[in-house]
Amino acid sequence: IFMYKALIPVKSLNEAKSRLADSLTHEQRKTLVLEMLHHVITTLLASNVLDGVTIVSPDPLVLEKAEGWGAHAQREEAHGHNPALHAAAMRELAEGATALLTLSADLPLLHPCDIRAMVELSRSYDVVLAPSWEGTGTNGLLVRPPLALPYVFGPGSLQSYLAEAKDMHYTLYNSIGMALDIDTIGDLEMFHCYETEGKAMY
């Protein structure tokens, strides 16, 4: 029996979206992060193909909000993005997860269809990678079993993951819902273009 779980890392709100500091106030950036996280959690739950959603964060407010939105909240157990994810994934594995989807918290166009499509692909592939729109980052990583690949998030992570997965059966999943993450004012403008064209947050 497959048990699919999702894992979403979220930084401390005090560090949130620093690249938008020239365009948005600190409060606006915090609000943006929480709104996008709410959307991602809601979308994951609406996909109806997951056995649970866990948010990993050092931030008490993020954890409190996540629980209110139906996710499991877990305080970060290790310092640093990849070590914190590894520790959280170990816990999911110990609790019976047979496949783990790790994804970004800032995907405002994410749709339940994206989650269902990645899960469907994972029935045929050990690793499903969802690239960011510029083609260098990784916004989604579905691995069966959990930790079959090490976490190598960071600049140029897609190439790092492809190198790690070279001897495995892997595929890429491309969609605007998984690709558009919000780091810069240009990303926000692109999102607003989709919104005004009627492709708003689902």
C-alpha cells in the first residue's frame, strides 16, 4: 500500500522574501508568504491523493497557521534548509510514508491537478522533478521511497538533482502551477498577469 505524504519547508517570517524588500514592506512580505502557504496547503488537501501534509518551520506563527489550515506542523529539528528537510523526511519515513512530495511554499498558481499528475507519474518513476520556470530551480520533488535522493536544494538545484538521479528512473513534470514561484517583483508581476487573465488562484 502506498502512503503519499507532502513536506513543505517554510523559513522564519523575519527572513521571508528578502529579495522583495525593495518593493514590499516587511508586513506585506509576511502576509504574502502566509497567503501563498495557505493556498499550497489547501491545494494539496484538495488533490485527495495525499495521506498527509507536513509544514516544517522554525517560525511559531507559521506552524500555528498551518495547523489551522489542516496541515501537520513540525518545528525544524536541524539548522539549514536541506538538513531540516532530511530530519523531517526521516520522521515521515519512520511514520510509514512510502513516497514523499517536497515542494515550495510559494506556488500561487498550484492546482490540485498538478499534485494528482505528479502522483500518477510517480507510479511509473522513482523520482518526479518539477522545475521552476527559469529552468534551474526545483519547486517540487516526489521521491519513492522517501530519501532515495538526498536533498540538494539551493542555486542550480535542478542540475544537482538530475545528477543525483542519473542512475534512477526519473522524469520531469512541467506546468505553470509548479513552475511559478515568487522570489522577485518580476515573478509577482507574472502572477498578476495570470490573475488578470482569469487564471487566478484556484
